[in-house]
Amino acid sequence: MRVHSAIASKTPWPYSAWDDDALVTALEADDTKAFTEIYERYWQRVYVLAQRKLGSAADAEEVVQDLFVALWQKRATTRIGKLNVYLFTAVKYKIIDCIRVRVGHDNYVAFATPRFATVDRTTEDTIGATDLSAALAASVGSLPINSQAVFRLSREEYQSVPEIALQLNLAPKTVEYHLTRSLRFLRNRLKEFLVFAILFST
């Protein structure tokens, strides 16, 4: 029996027995219990995806919370076809937003664009922006602490070598060393990521 018929006949089926379409219909009608069932049915799955992409339980929890808050707030205006497709697509965009906040969108564009300008255009269809952004964020996070600090001050706060040297109490040559080392490391890591992603997508 379709659960939609249960709604129409007022049969007291438990919400856990409803299909996704019925839950979406009830959600649009301001049914808080339907919303709770959607949350319980999907929160762990979208959380696992967010945690895997972000590498942070706290960030993943925040992303999932934002996702479901938005789902409730926009329940009357959002048209949802397949609930699972909608939720996983929405959480991917929120993951991208979270990564952009971390590394700075302008910094990401400035760093990545020149290095991938020569890659065939089909690569853009092969590799999702989420994965590429996540690779950059993870690579920066794997740098030694001092190198991370120098790189972020240079690329995110646009400080000069003398300014960074003064702030971190380092010699200018040491700052230049960390920048050179970081850029070389990130260039190699992201190049390896591109090769890996292309190989496993074909």
C-alpha cells in the first residue's frame, strides 16, 4: 500500500512507515513530525558524507544542522523531487561553502586557477569542485604548523614577507623558505590528486 493513501484516509500509520514523497508532502504542510522523521532518516548519512569531506566532526555537525534548518525554513517554497537527491546535493553545496570559509575563496581561486589552466576542459566534468576544494583544504592542513601559519598569512591575509617575519618572529629568509616549501608541496599534492581522480573516474 502506498503511504499516500494512508494520509488521505487518516490511517494512523507511524511516520517511519511513510515513503519519502509522503514525508515531503507533509513537510510542505508544516508537519513537524514529518520533519523529525526526515531528520532521523537522513541525518547520519549526510553527516558521514560531510565528515569524510571536511575531516572535522564539528564542521560536519554544523553543516548538517544548517542543512536541516534550511530545509524547515524553506519548506513552503522549496520544490523537492527526490528527497535523498535533494539532501545530498544540498549538503555538498554546504560542504563547499564551509571549505571556502576555511581557506578563503579568493585564495583558492588565485592558487588553483593558474596551476590547472592547462588541464583539459573535460577534467572539470570529471572532478567535482567539492573534491578539489577538499583536497586543497586537506593539503594545507597537512603542512607543518609553521608552514601553515606562513602560508595562511601570505595567501589568506595577503601579508608581505617582512610583515609575516615580524608577526611570527622569523627571519625573512625563513619565511621565504616556508612559502617555497609549502607551494611546492601543495602543487605536488594537488597534481597527484588530479591524476588519481581522473584514473578512477574512467
